[in-house]
Amino acid sequence: MPDVMTRPHALIASDRVEGTAVRRPNGDMIGHVERLMIDKVTGKVSYAVLSFGGFLGMGSNLLPLPWARLCYNTRFEAYELDIGDDELKNAPSFRADKDFDWGDRSQEAALHRYYGIPPYWGGF
């Protein structure tokens, strides 16, 4: 019987996504997935929260990204984010010792406008 944990398939457990590297298309490291935000009603992943900057977790920032902005790159075994330095620097983010107000739909809408990605709840 084949081992279901090692056999390739399209689904992945959330704990295996957390900690996965996020790289630019050229392979340069940006950060890693800190956590996923999942819509409770639909069960779909809405955001990946990217951790970047800081040293040994101190002073790092968290960047909430619409899930649709990331794609998995099998060559790097990492999520790929095509983002320039200026876009990354100016992106909505929050300090690791704070939290994003996920209950504020206007903040979520601003995220989607910034990245040019339609909101997961529809409309724009």
C-alpha cells in the first residue's frame, strides 16, 4: 500500500503551507507563509499572511496577501510572488506583534485594490 503522506497530490494540509518559502520568479527569497486566513462559510483560503524582514523573528512585518496573488512553483518548492521592491515596501502590512483587523471589510477591500485582485467575497 503506498504511503498517502508522500504520494504527490493536488491538496496540501495547512500546517505544511505555514513556513513555506515565498520567492520572486527569479528565486530570490521574500519571506515565508506565516499563516492562512480561511473563509469560515465557503472554506476557501482567502489570504496568505507573509512574514518578511526582521532577524530571528524580531522586528518582522506581516503582509496580508490575497491568496490569488500567489502561485506554487514546483521548481523552487515555494510559493511565487511577482512583486517589485517598491510594491513590497508600500504594501499594506502590520507588525508581527499586532494583528490585522480582519473584521474591517474596508481594510480588506483596500488590500484587493492595492493588488488588483477581485475580492474573494465578490464585487470590487
